[in-house]
Amino acid sequence: MAKEIKNEKAEAVVEAVSKTEQFFEENGKLLSIICAAFVVVCVAAFCWFKFAYQPKVVEAQGQMALAEQTFRTGNYEAALNGDGNALGFAQIIDDYGKKAGKSVYFYAGVCELQLGNWEEAIKYLNAYKGKDEILAARAKACIGDAYVGMEDYRKALSYFEDAANTIDNMFAAGYLLKAGAVAEKLGENEKALSFYKKIKDQYPQSMEGYDVDKYIGRIEAK
């Protein structure tokens, strides 16, 4: 009985091998074409990355570094639109997209904000999708600043709150202070008071924390 089972297994293996050989005989040419095509695609992808994409990334990052230097001088117009010698953030986005890094959208948005171009600032800042929590919170706060510039205080308040909730450090105190000021502007004094008290309780060592008692006292005196 055991011998019959072994024979059956052996026959099954032989049959499987035979079918495999038959498959390759019948489809060998097609398989060769597929393999060759795969190799060509891989080589083309490698060449594109090595000789087209990567050099563009290096080029974009070089332009980004120059624009950041200009940004740090406070010349936001040149940082955004270039100075004739180096590209600005807006041009870098047009020419390279995200190859320069996601922060290019953040810098472009801040430049537009400083120049008083509220809608353009919001557009760029919303396009920033980086994972850096500090920049993400700052981008939201800057959107809030843009809405303040547009006198849309309700939207500004939501962005300042969101910014404060995005990060738990001393920067949050600044966002809470802005949220409190906008809440007061909207006549929502109790909400403003809650922001100020949060600064006092959670960030007493921040710059905002040293002065927050005067804001609290002002509201409580009403």
C-alpha cells in the first residue's frame, strides 16, 4: 500500500514537471519578451532617477538655500520672487515643485503674508504638508494671521486654536494669546479667558506667560 502511495506521488511529480516544461516550451518566447521588457523598464527607471530626477533635486535644493538666505534678511519680495540672480520660492515651486522640499510652500506662504497678500498666503500655507510639527503649527497660525488681515475673525480663531493644539511647547502660548485676542474681538470673553488661563497654567515660563495676568485681569474686571 505504502509502495503504491509512493508511486502515485512520484507520478504526480513527474506529471507536474512535464506540464511545467510544456508551459515553458509553449510560452518561452512570450516570457522572454516580458523579462526583457521588465529589465528595460528597470534600467529606464534607474537612469531617470540617477540622471534626471536626482540632479533636479540637487539643483532645487541649491536654489532653496539661496532663497532661505534672502528670507532671513527680511527681504520677502526677493525671497518670494527672486532678485535676478537667484530664484525665489514662488519660482522654485513653479520650476521644481516639491523637489526643493515641502517647506518651500511654507516659506512662500510666509512671504506672501508679510507682503499682505492674504489669499496667496493661505494658498501656499495650505499646500504645506510637511510632518514637522513646529512648522505645521506655525503654518496654521500664519493662516490665522492671514484671516485676521482679511477681517475674517471666526476663521482666524479656528486656525489659532488648531495651531495651539498641534504642538505642546512654548510656541503654543503665542498661538493661545492670538486666539484670546481674536475671541475678545468677537466678544467671546469667556472663551478668551480660557485661552489666557491655559497659558498661565501650562506655559507660565513662556514670554506670554509672564504678561498673561494683565489679560486675565482685564477680562475679569469687566
